[in-house]
Amino acid sequence: MEQSILDKLNWRYATKKFDPNKNLPEKDLNILLESLRLSASSFGLQPWKFVHIRNKDLRAKLKEPAWDQAQIIDASDLIVFCGLKNLNKNYVEKFIAQVARVRGVDFSSLDGYKKIMVDFVEGLSSEQLEAWISKQVYIALGNLLTICALNNIDACPMEGFDPVKFDEVLGLEKNGITSKVLCTIGYRSKQDQYATLKKVRFSKEEVVIEM
């Protein structure tokens, strides 16, 4: 089983050319979206939202601010990973209320946990908080890439885009979020020359420091 996982990770690559005629089945798409919801985050705060776009007309408007990369249009689906713009005490209290509901405990019993998170959030500058949120979003991206690979679904993480224009086209301001990174998902084209290239990684001995 361990080897099969490694085989899948070796099979995975940043797909440059998708087959525009192949769409993800709904059941597979739902697994991927649920895997995003279940992604790890510091404190479990989930300071993100994921904008799933299948509409090709909308994606056509996003192609130019994504440096005209064909994946935006050709892939089965586009996920825009977004971070919260206003992560504050109110959001922490909303999260604590959810914890209390799900676990069936009194809200007040979580006061200590809430204080730790509020102190952390309020102790960061706006720049530090934005950087921290971005790190959490990238954890979710890594999770999605792995789940895609394990299910023989191709993906391409993409930082090459104009987030200001993306936010404008998608109207993200009204949702209190801003775009951080993209990921297109679908199935590789037989014409993608990168699909047959050997994966290039440094050896385990070079990247893992044993102590």
C-alpha cells in the first residue's frame, strides 16, 4: 500500500495541458471539495474559502489576468483558494461557537482556548496576519494535490495570476475574502509533453536531515 501511494505521487505533475473534453464526475469532484473542507489549519481556524468555478464563460474572463494560461479554460474545474480579509475576535468566537455545537460542550468551557486564539490573532500586525492566513491556504492546496494524485486526477497549482483582477471579476470583496492561489483540476491531454518527463527531485539523503 505504501508503494502504491508513492507511485501515485510520482505520477503526479503540474499538468500544463488538460483535455478540454473530459470533466470530473460529480462524485469525484465532491470528494475533492470535501477534502478541502477537511484540510488541516492552525488552531483549526480554517481562515479560508474555496471558490469552485466550472462555468466556462466566467473562466474566459479570468484567462487574461491568469497570464493567458490555457489551463484556466481547458481544465475540468478551477479552484480559487482565498483567505479571509478580516480574521478577528468575532471570527474566533464564531469558530468557538461551532466547536461548542459540534462537541456538545458549553461555550464558556472553551474560554481558555478562545483567549489563546484571540491573543494570537490580535498580536499580529496586518501584514503578519495576512502572511499567516496565506500559509494556511497553502496547506489546503497541498492537501488537494495529494488527494487528486491518489484518485488519478490531474492538477496544476498556479501562482501566475493577478489577484486584484481576480477579486474584481469574482466580486470577492463582498464575501470578505481575497484570492491567494489557483488550482486547475481535470485530466491530462495526450499532447502534454510534460506528462512523460521524469520527476526531478533531490535524493532523500539530501532533503531529510536525520538527528
